[in-house]
Amino acid sequence: MRDFIELAVILPVFNEAKAIDKHFKIIYDTLKQFDSDIHFVIVDDGSIDDTWSIVQGLVKDYGDVKAIRFSRNFGKELAIFAGLESIDAQKYVIMDSDLQHPPKYIKDMLEVMDTENADIVEGVKESRGKESYIYKIVATSFYRLLESLTGLKLENSSDFKIINNRVVSALCAIKEKSLFFRGLVDWVGFKKVEFPFVVDAREDGTSRFTARTLIRLAFTAILSHTSKPLYLTIIASGIMFVLAIILGIQTLYNYVLGHAIGGFTTVIILILFSSSMIMFSLGIIGFYISRIYDEVKGRPRYIIAENHLRDEETHE
Ligand code: UDP
Ligand code: MG
């Protein structure tokens, strides 16, 4: 068996040249105070500033720092996965490099992990920190929509997490290309414990996510965790069918009373019923496409947490 290191810290970075040096030193010094067997993996998500040369400097200065550079900006989710896949450890810390996930909490998070015997410790935002009013409204509506469609409750969740190697193996077995890290950590199961923390303000610049990347991430979150929108037309077809019956009766009533223009009754009834039938068939097709989508994703059918299957453990 390979000799796993104790703790790996995964740090995705994107255009952080101005502060990465200072921030990394704070993270490094804080963590090294309580454990020496810690390695760091900095993943440069295709920065276009000087981030990479600074990161290379850090790799040279510290013996326990590794680094990966993407060929372009592939997004934070993939940067996290690249980090997880690059190193074997017992436990993994995933955190932002901008100190908004304060390293001072990690010691307590690790303790909670041990005492509760948990596989996942999830940093939960106690307050959402400084965010604009509009951002808050948009984010809240998105989380409501996500919850109603997928059942994922992620309103105050964050990517600030500690997960053990069982969880990492399960995550790395997922081969999808569009990934939403927080959703997948929820999907793989295992024992989770929440850890409330206060989000500090971003010290340098503003969020590296643009409105466009956030919208793209929101779509990925919904599309990769539910295929419900595909067959929602079934519900619309039901409503349409009820309306068709009501309007059909009214049209026939006018026809019997002689109020209708010639041929009009047939056209209305045909349109009403054929459109509800078309919607219904689209919904049926949607059901099949959603099954195909689930199969194509090729996620593991189940994930085993532990087993007692070996011969020596059976007593006869
Ligand atoms: N980040 C990344 N790729 C991106 C955007 C951000 O690796 O495309 C990194 C960024 O450098 C930081 C972390 O992800 O370490 C969180 O990003 P940021 O602080 O900009 O986002 P927010 O705090 O608004 O979630
Ligand atoms: Mg941040």
C-alpha cells in the first residue's frame, strides 16, 4: 500500500498575482503550526497575469508545495478536481486562495472530523459576507430554484471543505465533464458534518467570477443534477388538456346555439386537442431523453462506504 501523506490542501487560483504570495504564506504558516505532514497543491486555472511565475517561486521556496497550470481558464470546479487527482492523501482541504475561507478554522474542522468520525466537514457560511443587494437576490432565487428542481440545499454552503480519501475516490470515479463540485459532494453520500464559519471580506480586488461564468455554473448545477426540465411539458400538456375540454365544450355550445361561424368550431377543437397531444408526446420523449442522459453520464450505480466481504471475517 502507498504511504499516504496526512493532509493535502488544494488551492485553485485564477489571476491572483497581486496577493497570492502573501495569502499563501498566511495559509502555509497557519496550517504548519499544528501539523507538519501537510502538502499543498496550487492549481493555476489558466491565469493571464503573473500568477504562474509567483506560484513557481513558491514551489521552489517550499519543499511541500506542488503546482499545476491549466492551458486556459477551465473553471474552479475542474481546478479542484485536478488538484484532488494529483495527490494521494488521507484527508484533503479544499479552500479559496483569497483568505475568504480563513485557515484558522481548519484545526477545529479536523477535530470535528475526528470526533464525529465524519467523512466530510462542510464549511457553512454563517453570514454571506459583503455582497451587493442584487447579487444576494439573484443568488437566493437561484438556490430556491435549485432546491425545488434537485432537492440540493446549498444556500449557505461553500467549497470550503475537508474530505477524506474515500470521498475523493468516489468523486474521482465520476467522469462527467460538466461538474458542480458542491452538488457532487452531496451526491456521493458519506457522513457529513456542517461547520459554521464567518466569510471574511475579499482583501484583493473583486470576485474572479464574472456574471457570465456564474450563470454558466448555475446552468451546470441544475442540468447535471436533474433532468426534470426535459419532461415538465407533461404537466403543461395536462393543463392544456383540461383547458381544451373546457374551451371545447364552450365552442360546441356556441355551435349548437348557432352563434359560431362556419368551420370555426372544428378548427378550434382540432388545435386545442392536437396541441395538448403534441405537448404530451414531447413530455414522453423528454422522459426517455432524461434516461439516456443519466446513462450517458455513466455515474457509478452505487458507492460502497465499507464492506466486510473477506473470507477471514466470516465465522463458521
Ligand atoms: N478561481 C479559479 N477559477 C476561476 C475563478 C476563481 O480557480 O475561474 C479561484 C480564485 O482564484 C479563488 C477561488 O477560486 O481562489 C474563489 O474565487 P473568488 O474569490 O474570486 O470567488 P468568490 O469568493 O466570489 O466565490
Ligand atoms: Mg473569494
